Amino acid sequence: MPIMEVFQYDFMQRAFLAGFITAVICPLLGLFVVVRRQSLIGDGLGHIAFAGVTGGYLSGIYPAAGAFILTIAGAIGIERVRRRRAQMADTALAIFFYSGISLAIIFSTITRIPSASLLGFLFGSILTVTWQDVLVIAGCSAVVLIFVLGNFNKLALVAFDEDVAKVAGIRTDTVNMTLSILTAVTVVTGMMVVGILMVSALMIVPVAAAEQLGKGFKATAGWAVMLALFSVICGLTAAFYLDIAPGGSIILTAILLYVLAAAFRQSQLLKRHVGQVKNCA
């Protein structure tokens, strides 16, 4: 069957549009998360988002709205603890992590949420996204993209060396808090595409793969976005024709790209080493 057949279906058009949007913002935020050595924050916020989803069902509001509210509140709490007691950052993240899971379990049992709905949020349901979901994803992504592109250099300096950023006159507390809030927004946005359990992977794996290419910081950001977009294209196409879970296929593609990038880097290092040995000889 021709590849363009995929786009003949409305649900696939929505899926690709939502996937493309998410593939842009997840690696962009993930880049700063990786530099700050907070790769696990996506998982922590993801479980808080799950509590927000179940809480949304319980209160009768749009589940994603509940996820946004609770996840942003969690991100603010984590950042405040990190700012005041940096040595307790990991512990604070774990506490928020387990609190989110506990609330999700309690809320889901109270409301008797259908298993299909819960699995959709856990593992992703990109093939069932509505135009309302696409608009929510696009609106949130636009806010994230505008902030990141408008403050890219500031964000990079704060991520690499917060003390130097303070000396340079940057309000690091404000930048860090805004970045934490936007990370929460990105987690919820990505949750609607690849699911709570895999959203962190979409933020981290393309960045890790891009880092293997040995380029500069901005180039790494560009490569990470391109790799994420390629993962979405391949993952969704495979899901359509092979009838497999799209969230898993997207992330598995990203991981395969990481393996290939790592192998490429090793081959380049080996060539360089062999060249140095020959020159010494």
C-alpha cells in the first residue's frame, strides 16, 4: 500500500499533526532538562499528571485540564524545594512521584474509570486525539516554543552554570521556575500523544541521540527535533500498517536512532584514534 494512504484518514491526519507539534517542543525542553541533570523529572511529573487526569474525571472536568493544574502545581513545588534545599532535590522528586501515583490510584478507584481510558493515558492514544485535543496541544506548544526561542541563550547559560548566569544579571529564580512550569506543560502535552509512561522518553532520548553527533548546543537542539520528528513519522506509519501501539513504536524508533547515533560516534572516535596512531608511527 502506498505511504500516502496513511493521510487519507482523518484520525491519522490529527495524529500526525499532534505528533509533529509534540516532537518539536519535547526535545527542546528536554535539552535543558538533560543539561541540568534532571532527566527523571519527566517521569515524576508524568505520574503527577496521571493523578490530575483521574482527579479530572472525579471532579467532572476535562481530564487534560486536571492534569495541567496538578502537574504545574507539582512542578512549582519541586522547583521551590530544589531552590531552597538543593541536596534534597532527588528526595523531593521521589515524594512528589509517589504522591502522584497514590492519588491516581485513589481517584481511579473512587470514580471507576474505564480501563480503556486509563490505558489510553498511560500508553498514549494518539490515534484517537480529537481536533479539540490538537488545538490544546498546539496552543500549549506555541507558548513553550515562543518562550524557549525568545530566551534560548539565557536558558542555556542558566542550565550550564547558574552562578555565572547570576553574575551576568539573569534572574535565575524566575527562569528556573518558568522552565519548570513549561516542563510540566510539555509533559501533559506529550502525555496526550505517547502516554504518561513514555513522555519522558520523547523528551530525553532524541536529545541523547543528538548529543552523540558531537555538534554544538544549538545544533544539538536542531538535531534532537529532527530525530523526534523522524521518530513520529516512522512510529505512526508502523503503527498504522502493523497494527501496533503508536506510543511504543515512536519511542522504540527514537531508541533505535540513539543506538545508530552512538555507533556512528564510536566509529568516528575509532577512526580518529587509528589516524593518531598512524601519525605517531
